[in-house]
Amino acid sequence: GKHLYRVFFSFYIEYIRQDEGLSLLAKQCTSLTALDLKGCYRLSGEGLVNSLTQLTQLKRIVLAKLYKLGDEHLEKITQNCLMLENVDIRFLKIEDRGNSL
């Protein structure tokens, strides 16, 4: 876990609870710099935010097709993950409220 830097958390892993799986991954793999969560439609916004607060080295994250993710979750993610350089939010319904995410 200490030397794992990139993870593709596949939406094909339907037999596990995605919030719990991501939480376990975040606790065990704190050195992650890239995380692909594309299509993990069972992942809740709250579960994502709670897990990402532990991933302080995260530079790239793919959040495409996470339909339970809202503006407030994105805002918390960008406030807590200060190393982020690239955030893929394709296919999300995001409101333009003048905030710089």
C-alpha cells in the first residue's frame, strides 16, 4: 500500500460497496497520486469526500460519470486536496455559480 501511486477503481467491481472500498483504499494507500473513479455510480458524494481527505498527495482524479456528485462535494474536494492538478469531471451536472473549482 505504501508504494502504490495510481489506481483505477473500476465500476466493474459491483460486488463490493464502493464507499467502503474507497475508504479502505484511502486508509491503506495514502501515497496515491492518481485515482480513476470513472463510472463508479454507487459511490456517494459524502463517501468520496470523506475518503479523499486522507489522500493528501493526490494530483490527478477522474470523477467522470459520478452522478451522485454535486457542486458542494467538488468544492470540498478542491479545498481538501491541495495538490490536485487535474480533475476530470466529464458528464457531471455542475452549476456555474461563479466559484473557481
